[in-house]
Amino acid sequence: SLRPNSAWLKVSGVVWNKRGSKLPPSIMADSKVKDIGLAEFGRKELKLAEHEMPGLMETRKEYGAAQPLKGVNITGSLHMTIQTGVLIETLQALGATVRWCSCNIFSTQDHAASAIAKAQTASVFAWKGETLEEYWWCTEQALTWPGKDGPDMIVDDGGDATLLIHEGKRREEAFAKDGTLPDPAETENAEFKCVLSVLRESIQKDPTKWSRMAKTVRGVSEETTTGVHRLIQMAEKGELLFPAINVNDCVTKSKFDNVYGCRHSLPDGIMRATDVMIGGKRVVVCGYGDVGKGSAFAMRGAGARVIITEVDPICALQACMEGFQVATLDDVIGEADIFVTTTGNKDIIMATDMAKMKNNAIVGNIGHFDNEIDMAGLEKVSGVKVENIKPQVDRYEFPDGHGVIVLAAGRLLNLGCATGHPSFVMSCSFTNQTLAQLELWKERDSGKYGNKVYLLPKSLDEKVARLHLPALGARLTTLRKDQADYIDCQVEGPFKPDTYRY
């Protein structure tokens, strides 16, 4: 059946888009994007991004001829942006066949999705503004490979693709045992209701789909903190069904994407959404990990007075030593102008907190998922009124007349209200993703990786950094052999022990 908002419809062998234009029959009819007419614009931006993503382009040059991923089916669940398009086309250039969905209902850049779908470098199931039902439908489509039991490999961001396979297998086992079907009524969580609905429908059609898929997948590379936490928890319980590489904690990801990427994209998102002057404002940044650090420095750089909230005494001390005020949310709830959550935890800013904020305080999240800000509680406040200002910008007015401005419905504001991190910093992250996919596939039968969570070796981390230096005009100094011996390393590196904290 045609899903709401989907742009592709096949009728009598002819493919049409939402604007009523015929599409060439060669285009992948199973892709679902908003408007194929945006493909030309997307391709222009992809070409610009390639210039800003030297790591991925050098990876194509180094490995392209050997086709190390030839015949490999890769499913991706990661923000369908221009930068992700360059990653997709890198995997495809190395031989892979790719199916892709976004990992956030607001993060897709429709011109990027259309460009990839039209070029047939991947089947794409993503559009900006998906409903939760559509989001999980897209995830299932990306994981479902016609004529095969599932993908060989997964690129995941937040763990949703991995979760669907694991939960699907568990529910199939329950169904095989006593006929129990997943019941959306068993949870109050709106998103998990959608997961259970997808699985309920799936099991009734094919009661072993997810179990077969779990055996097919040879590994996953995970992009972000929350997804890594999920993987580690499953591994500790002995429930992880395939090997995983933790891309998030590569230095050239966590210290670049999380710090420098957020430093760029947080103010971009706030300004595009609201046009407020950040200078002079009081900004509360909840959390001072890598994302919090980048966010705090961005706000201070724009002239804001920044207050940090933290539970970790080490991070709190770091914030103090950088000149930031550290306080509790209660200390500043009625005084601050902008609140940004960066923690990766849940229930950071609650509806009761927002009720105490000053009129038109701005509330946004750049952590992960949508549970740092209590959107469900806010929507249930008696007498609250919601006014949509523009896409992903809403003003919630309380019965007393004052209101708060919520960005991207509590999801990632830098992707919902802007275009996410810039290409150069994503080149670092996505080069790690590509190397992780190559490593997992190369070693799939060697016994090197069990069903646990692994880091890429530091030599590859340094390689990613090295690939990006020429684009910045940097020239590395080379150690002499006697100098390398003095600090007990090789002339070519790695230069730091695994315990070193950058």
C-alpha cells in the first residue's frame, strides 16, 4: 500500500512522483522519497560535499579498484543528509549494494534522498517529517532485501535497525512457543507501539523473518553514544546477535563530530529556527560531555553567558576550569533564555520545568532521540495551546499566557531546524564508518570478532586524521628513529597508548 507522504507510486508499470511526473522505469521503484524533482539540486550539493570530505574520497581511491565490498548488501539507518549521501556512494563505489533509511523523523534532506534514489546508488526510504509509523515502516523496508533473508552488514545510528532485528527475533520466539503476538497496547511509549505494530504485522506474514535476518547479518558499525550503550548492554547480557564496532568512540569521531560538529551546527539550528540574537543571552547547556563542550563553546563564542548543568564531578570541574558557571537546572530555570540538552540521558527538562521558564524561552535538544525533553508531558498539560510557527518550531502557551518555544519537537534541533554537521567533520565520522565496514567484512570468518562491541585500532584512527590534514594545509613533523625509540613507538605511529585521553 502507498504510505502517506511517500513520493513513488507504481501504476501499470509506470512510476509517478507526487508532482504527477512520469519517472524513467530504470529508477528503483521501491525507493520512497518526497520529490524526485529535487534530485538535480541534491546532486549539485553532493558534488560540493565531496570536495569537503577528503577522507571518504581518498578511501574510494585507495580501495575502489579492489572492490572489497563486492556482493555485500549493506543496510544503513542514519540521517539521510547530503553528507550521508557521500558515505552511501563511497560504500557503493567499493562494491556494496545499499538500502537506506533515516534514523530521525526530521533529519532527512529531501534533495539528498532524491539524488541518491535517482542515481540508483541506493534504495532510499526517507523524507523529512515522517510520522512515527512511517519511520518504522521505512526502517523495515531498508532491512528487507528482496529475494534475500536480510542485509550482510548494517550501518546504524542510535541502534534502531539493530533493535528491530533483536526485538523481532525475540518476538518470533515467543510466537513460536505459545502463539503470542506483539501487542502495541502493552506499552505507553508511542514509538515502541509502532515497533510492536510492525512486528505484529510481520510475524503474521512471515513468522521467521527476523530470526533468519539475525543469522544473515555479519556485523554492525554504530555511530552514536546511545546506540553504543544499547549494544554494550546487549553484549553484557549475552543477547547481542552479531559483532559490533563502536565508531562513536573513535577519537576522530567523538572529538570531532561531537565537539566541533556541534560547535558549528547548534548555533546554526537555533538561528535558522528563531533568528534570535544569541549574544547577551543566558544559555543553559545540560551536560558537559563532548557534545556539551562543543555546544557550550559555540554559545560562548556567539556572546552568550553560559551555565552548565552536570552530574559528573569531573565534567563539572572541567566546565569550571573553562570559566563556565555550573549550577542546577532549578537554580536558573526562571532566568535563562535558551536551554539546550546534550546528555544522551532521559527526562532532563520536564514539563514542570518548562512551566517555570520565562516567556518565549527557547528549548532544544542536540543529544540523541527525543526523550531528553518531556514532550509527552508538555502536550498533556491542562490548557496548554500549541502554535506552529514554522516547520519544527512550535510555541507552547500555558494557561497563564506565557509560553516556551520548542525546537524540532524535542529531537535533534541541528538536523530538524538546520542541515546538521558540516561536510568536513562528517568526513571524519564516515571514514571511520567505512573502515569499520571493511574491517567487519574482511574478518567475518576469521574468528577475530565475536558477538561483542569493539573499537577500531588506533592506527586506523590516526589514518583518518592523516587523510584530512592536507585539505587544511597542515604538514606533519616526522619522528626520527631515536625519538620514536625514546617514547617507545613506531616512527609511523600509533603515537599514543590506548589509555591516552585526547
